[in-house]
Amino acid sequence: MNGDDALLADWRQRALALESEVAKAMIGQARVIRLVNIAVFARGHVLLQGDVGVGKTTLLRAFAQVLGGAFARTEGTIDLMPNDLVYYTHIGRDGRPAVDPGPLIRHGEELAIFFFNEINRARPQVHSLLLRAMAERSISAFNREVRLPHLQVFADRNRVEREETFEISSAARDRFMMEITIDAPSTAEDRRALMFDPRFHDTDRLVGDLPPAMVDHQALNEIGALVQRSISASQALSDYALALWQATAAPADYGVRLSDLDVSKLMLAGASPRGMSMVLRAARVCAWLQDREYVTPEDVQAVFFESVAHRLCYQPVYEMRRHEIAGPLVAGILHGVAAP
């Protein structure tokens, strides 16, 4: 085993340990935890959606706790303005106006996780500012450029309330590596624990009991890049991924059928090049976590829905039904494209 192999093996154990610790705070969510962990080591941003009270905030706080590094958060509200992320004004102890850095730049280059709660309650202008930070990991403030080399954005939104909310634009959605849906646990045992185990009734203590900073957050970029270099993909796998990409734009050509609509007239645009590169980034991490040195079709399939569904653009007449259409459509694509 060479030096890189030993390093990857060591970090794989650390990554799996992260999952085990987060699972102590989030029962019945093994797949969701694995997907968020994949995004962490693929160095992608994560958007969570789900009903009210299913644990979206708890999950993201738990990951922030075990990953360590500087942490900042903001609450999406209808009156939040872009400048509120960069600075805030207040009256100092001397009674004079003062200006201090906002949550996005307060920690400078040490910022590791920025948590945007209820992102769909913020205005599109706020989303636009966040896009640059997510894409370039830098932002202009106080006549200088603030670099955010370790930044990872965790955001959540609930899918129930629609009042005083703003639909996230296609450009904003495309910056998130994954959009992950979290539902309430399905088993009676897990539901009973959430109701009757006092440990789950105090979120602050629940998250605070997790071990902090289990990994060196400043090393995640380097480890993520090493995973991408070390996990190979065959020509057959490449052809398979390319066919999946083509099927997102023309699903009818691959035999996809949906009972109540004309699939040939459904799509405005398929997955973006950025989106498909993120699928392969996530698939490589998925293979690494399972201790393989190569990507399989199963790795691609495991991350395909969460990495692609939120990027698809439908014709305007179907856009309001995207949450209804996405599941059957992506399932049809995975079924219609033959795996090697």
C-alpha cells in the first residue's frame, strides 16, 4: 500500500466514523446521512427539503458539529437583504453607530460551514449573493476580497409552507451538488423513540453531545481531490453516464413513459455539464466509502436522483408539477438506460 492508499484508507475510517456519530442524533436516516457525507467529501453544497419538524436543521447542525471549523448561520426571512450577510449596523457601547462583519465573512478564511435556514424565505437578491460565494468561494466586502476556501453551504427548506416564500431559481439550484429529501422515520420503533426518548427532545444537548471537530476541516479539500484522482471510471462506465445525461434532455428517446403526460414535450433542458460532473464526483466518493478503487453503475445510480433531479428544467406548463414529476421521470431514465 503506497502513501496515498494509506491516507485514503485512514480517511475512509474517519468518514465512516462521522456517519456513526451523526446517526446517534438522527435515527432512521442512514441513507440521508450517507448522501450528506458523500457531498462533504465531494466538496459540494447541500440543500435539504422536507416537511416541518422532520429533523432537517438537526441533521445539518450535527454535521457541522462533527466536521468542526468555524460555523455561521442565518435565518431566511422575507426582509433579509444581501448586505445582511456581509455586515450589520448597530449602536456601540459608546452610543455611536458601528458596523461589524456579517455572518458570511465574520470568520474570514476559517469559515467551514455556512448554514442557511429556510432559504426559500429569502429574496432572490440574497440567493444571488450566495451564488458567488458558493461558486467562487470568495466575496467582496469592505473594499477587499474575502476568500472562503473551505466554505460548504448547507441549506434547508420545508416543502409545506408556501406563504412568503420564493422559489429557488434554476441557477441557484444548480449550484447545489445535491438536493436531499428527508422524511420522518418509517418504522414504529424509530417513531416511538422520537416520541418517548427524552434524548431527542433537547436538540441543543443532542447535537452538543456529539464529538466536535472529528476531522481536520482544512484537509477536506485535499482529501476530496485525492479521492477524485484515485477512484477510476472505465470506458463502459463513461458511456453509461453519457447516455444518462442524454436521457435527461430527451427521455422519450430512451423509452421513458409517464402515464399522464407527453414525455416528448416535457423537457426544456436536461442536466447541465456542471451537474453531470457532480454526479461523477459524488459517485467516486460513494465508491471510496465502500472501499472500492473504481466506480460502478450502482454508485452512479445511488447518487443520480439527488444530484440531477433538482437541475432538470421542464416546459413552463409542467414546472409547477416538478416535485410530482421528478421521481417517476428519473426512475424511468435509470430503467431505460442500460447499465454495463
